[in-house]
Amino acid sequence: MIVANIKYAADFVKQLNSLPKQIVEAAASKEKIFKANPLHPSLRLHRLHGDLKNFWSISVSSSYRIVFMRETNGDILFFSIGRHDVYKNL
């Protein structure tokens, strides 16, 4: 997977802005790693299943995830960020 361009859904931005500062900083760090090497083991990259089969997830911390989708043009859309219950809101 090549990461050419990352875009941010409005809900992602709202969710990010409501998180604790240390999680925001961790998310920024993970985004840098993701851009440089999307297969880096610390990201725990995986495709979701079932109704969420068009989405992927990376780990920000042991409790927080970024959920994203790859658009047809190759861009990455960060869709949502939060704890595991973030999957219920997709």
C-alpha cells in the first residue's frame, strides 16, 4: 500500500479535537509512520470485515484506532478515530 495523500473526514476532525492531548500527539506520530511505511508493525494495519469490509484500521495506542478507507484514486481518507466502539459508528 502506497500512501500518496491523506484526507480527513469532518467527523474525524471533530473526534480528534475531542480527544486527550496525548492521544492527539500519538495519532500525529502514527500518521507520520503510516506515511513513511504503512506496513510498519506498530500500526497493526488490518482490513475490517463484514459490513466494514471497505475500511482499514491502524492502532494509535492499545485503546485507540484510526479507521480509514482507500479511495479509488489512491488517496487515503481518515474516516474516524476513537476507542474500539468507533467501529459501531461507521
